[in-house]
Amino acid sequence: MVNKKLYILIVFLFINSCTTLKTVNRPEIIKNPFQEAISFYYYSLGYLNELQNEIDRALEYYNLSAKYSYSPGSIYKEMSYLYGLKGDNEEAIKMIEKGLKEDPYNIDILLMAARLRMENEKYEEAKNIFERVIEIDPLCADAYFYLGIIAYKNNNKDEAESFFLKNISLSSDASAAYYNIGLIYSNKDDYEMAEKYFLSSIRANQLYFRAYEALAQLYEIKGDIEKAVNVYQDMLKIKPDDINIIKSIADLYYRQQDYYKSIEIYKELIKKDKNNLDYIYSLGLLYLKTKNYKDALEQFLKVDKVKKNTLNRYYIGVAYEELKQYDKALDIFMDLIKEDDEFINGYYHIGYIYGEIGQLDKAIELFKSALEKNKDKEEFYILLAAAYTDAKNYTKAKDIYLQASEKFTNSEKIFFNLGIIYDKLKDYDNAINAFKKVIEINPKNAEAYNYIGYTYAERGEKLDEAQELIKKALQYDKNNGYFIDSLGWVYYKKGMYREALKELLRAIEEVEKKYGKGDSVIYEHIGDAYTKNNEPEKAAEYFKKALENADTDRRIILEEKLKSIKK
């Protein structure tokens, strides 16, 4: 699911939708008709040279025209445009500022000067100029639009909406205003109103694609994927071969983890542009997601033939690793860490491969050397400690984490991993202290709350506190099956066997739903709860399920429980 916030986008309008109604007039000036004629003459020469693409000559004449003009704002506007064509942004800006100074009643110049200040995030100055525009012309739709943008930037959502509504009442094309009101409501999570305004934006201008994109995102947030796809299909009716729209549909399916549909779209894109490396690379990533490692490798190798890229080579290594071609994978990852000795992901894969081929001692030596070169980076302490953990040398792992904890005193990861090692060493008091330190660093770390609560439950102590800690964890991750199991286990330890069974069955349901399979420990907990509830047949059923994936030590315990039930 995508982020639930659709952030506001400043949409600059380059049309002048102001009327001719004026409430603030220029001061009366006694004009010399001869001077006005000279200004017009030079302006005409400038215009003719501009038509002939003689930009420098045109600028000379416009400059002379502005010198003689009583209201040179429009001339400076044209000069700013020409300097922009030349790529001389500094002079283009100077022309706007000169126009503002010499012709402060010219709406075009005022709007340009205000927009310039918005681009430079000088919102208060821009606001003052837009307000002056409205004093001169109360029916200038653009000014209200930009005031709406500024109000939104200042977090005045209601004021922003009122300005956008004013723009809608005055503008011939209010699509941008409707769109921005839609964004305001979407950020309030009022999706019904947001949908209404995005649809109004599209009706106002069927070519305003920002509104389509926002509407599609809105439907995605609401979980209505069919409607989201239909919005993109509507865009394709207008621009049938727009690759970006087609990619948006593929990316939508990707975010919904519907990888196979995304794969089909990328296959079609590659048919249209068979040498597009981005498409080939994306298809490779999708094959990885579907565990089709052979086809993923094929795509990444195609990219590698044409263009050497670190990330692509990394995924080649990942594909070889998944295909258990460990020699080739090691070669890739070793090359990557030679090129960049801080490439931590490369080290982790090397550690995994050495573990798989029974050579963890080589990983440990390599990681010791890497840590010597990177003692200021916590990831390398974690890397070496993880290798010791895989080798079941928990004491050495603890020593590395303790070194790291002295250096990185506020590292959530270091203290969390230290807590796990203490737990493996059955040093529960220090484990609890480490997890308490994690919570001190990050009060929203749900795993730490759960670890402490479950540890108390296992030890049969502080059960009320354990219950509160696990409920705290569930506040941050309410459908976490392992947290629910912890809560059920607390109830079990309290002798609340019916309540325990209810939570434990909910826990296994969540775990099976998320991971596609159950968990041996939770099955055992359910078996224990059924035993206490005097349902031996059910208990036996779940102990047998627990046996299927239990390690050797726990198999002995489970077999004893089954024998006990039969007796």
C-alpha cells in the first residue's frame, strides 16, 4: 500500500486569467504623445527583429522602447522572455525586477515577480505582491490560485481552500484549483471529498494528467485496485502509447504484490523496445520477487553485457546464490567488496554463502579484517557478531556487541541484537536490560516490548507487566501473529486458559496468512492450551503439527507431551 498522504504540488499557471476590472488606478501622468510614439517605434523595431530571430537586436530596441515608455511593464516582460530563450536567467530576472520597480501597476509583471519569489521560497513577499494584484484587479483568478498555494504552504488549509474556490469561480480553466483542493482533502484522509474534486478537475480539463494520477493513487489507498487501473486506462485512451502511463500500471501491480501481472506488462514493453535496459532490469527484479531465479539471472546478464552497473551485478550475485551456484555468487560479491570495501550487503551475502558451505571461519576472518578498516561504522560490528552468532559462538558475538555499544551508545540495532544474544545465552536479566535500552532509544520499537513481555511470561514472573508490554507492542503492530502468541502465552501462564486459546488460535491464523505456513512454537502453545481446557484430541493434533518443524531438543519434549495425552 502506498503512503496515505498525497502531497501538494505547486502548479504554476503561465496564462493571465485576470480581467480588465480595476479598483486601484495608476496616478495620472501628463503624457507627451511624441515620447509615446518614439517608444512605440522602437517597440515595433524590436518586434520585427524578434520575428526574424535577431534576439540581441530585438533586445536593444526593446530596451530603448522601455526607456521612453510611461508603462514599460509589458516590454520588460517580453525582454525577460527573450533572455530566458538565451539561457541568461540572471538578466531575465533583472528585467522582471526592473518592470516591478518602473511599472508597479502592471498585472503581468506583478504576477511574474510574485511567482519568482515563490520559486525562491520567499512566500511572504510573494503574498504581498499577489494581494496588491487583487487590489488592482479583484477578478484576477491567478492571484487567488497562488495565494491558495502559499496558504497551504503555511499550513492554513481552510484559507487555501477558500482561495482555490475563488479561483474556480473566476477562471476559465479551474482544473489546477480543483486538483489542489482534492489534495487538501486527501491529506485530511477525507477520501470521498478528495475523489469529488479530482473528478471535477478532470471534467474541467481532460488533459490535466496530475488529477488522473492523484485519483488513481486515491483508489489505490482505498484498496480499489480495479478503479485505479481504470483511471490509468482512461489516460491511455487520450495518450495510447504513453510509456509512463503503462509503467504506472505495472508499478501499481508491483506495489500490490501482483507480480505476475506486472511481469506481463514489462514483457509487452520489452516487445516494443527490446533494447531498453530499464525494462529488462525491472523484469529481472520481478522474476526475483516470484522466485524465478533462472529467468531473473537471464535478464540481469543481458543488462551486464551492455552496461556495467554495481546494483545489477549485485542482483546477478543474488540470483546465482538462490540457484545455489555459490562459486559464481562468491566471485561476484568478492569483486563488489574489492571495488567498495564498505559495500555491506556484499559482505552479508558472503557470510550467508560461507555458512551454507560450512566455511564460517572464512567469513569471520574476512569480517574481522573489514571491521579493522571500518571501526567507525556500526554495520561492520553487526556483521562480525552475526557471523559468530551463525557459528553459535554467542560469547564472542556478545563481546563484539558490547564493544559496539560503548562506541554507539544510542544505536537501536546494536542494543536490540545484544538483547537477542543475551537471550540465547539465557542471561535473561541482561537481555531485558538491553531491550529496555532499545525502548529508551525508540519508544515505538514493538519488538522490544514483545521480547520483554514474552521473557517475563516464559519465566512466569511479572505477568501483569508482561501483559501490558505485549499490548503496547500490539498498539504498533496489531496483526502481528507472534505478538498475539505472546499475549496468549501470558494468559496461559495466568491460568486464563480459554482466553489463552482464543488468542493463540488468532495468532496462528495471522502467521499462516502472512507466511503461508504455521510456526512450531505457536502450535505447541495451542496444544498446551487445549490440554488445560481438557480437549486432548485437539491438543494431540497441534502437538503433531508442532513436531513437523521442531528442532531435535524440542522434538523430545513434544513426544513426551503426546505420550502424556495418550495416557
